[in-house]
Amino acid sequence: LYCESAEKYKATVEQGGNYVAFAFNNWGNALYDLAKLSQDNDFNKCLKEYVAAHSAIKDAPSYNLACVFALIGDKTNALLYLDKSLKKNGMFIKNVLKDKDWQTYLDDAEFQALLNRYRGGARLWR
């Protein structure tokens, strides 16, 4: 079902119009839920399509994508998309620190450095 919903969100995004941001966000949520269940070929196909769509959409929301990559253990891409998300809203850091998707990264030096860039370099405490 997640792949089916992802296909519908993808079609909505491709059509354009007033609901692109909403559909794109929901597409990311469906991909995130799928990642929690399985990381099989269907998941990988959906992830590739979502990343491609993300690249094509100016100012596409990045946080869901960052969380998907964090969830599957792809630190490089997780931090890349988290950085993009934080550039849009620096006040988001408190939520990142509370988000379970980032728990394995809390003591990671690169993760801390990224968050510190958006907090003026202050040490982050949990």
C-alpha cells in the first residue's frame, strides 16, 4: 500500500498545481513508513523516485528525506538533507534532538557539528 500511495503522490506532484507541496510531504511520509517496514526493492525504487523528484522541485521539504536516510543508516545523505532542512528553519533543532530518528546520531561528531552551525557553535546538550 505504501508503494501505491507513493505512486499517487508522485502523479500529483508531476501534475503540478496547488497541492504539490502537500503531496510531496505526504509522499515523504509514505516513504518513511515504508522504510520502517521494509527496505526491499520496492522501497529502493520509491526512494530513488522521491530523491529524483526532490532534486527537481525548488525548495522541496527535506526533513522527511533526512529522516528516511537516518532510519536506514545512510549518514551521509541523512546529514545532507538535514542540513538543507535546517537552512530553511534554524529553530527546528529542538525538534531534531527530540526526534527518535536521530537518536543513534546524538553523540556523532558530524551530527553535532551540523547542529552547532545552526546554533552559533554552542555545545549541544540533551
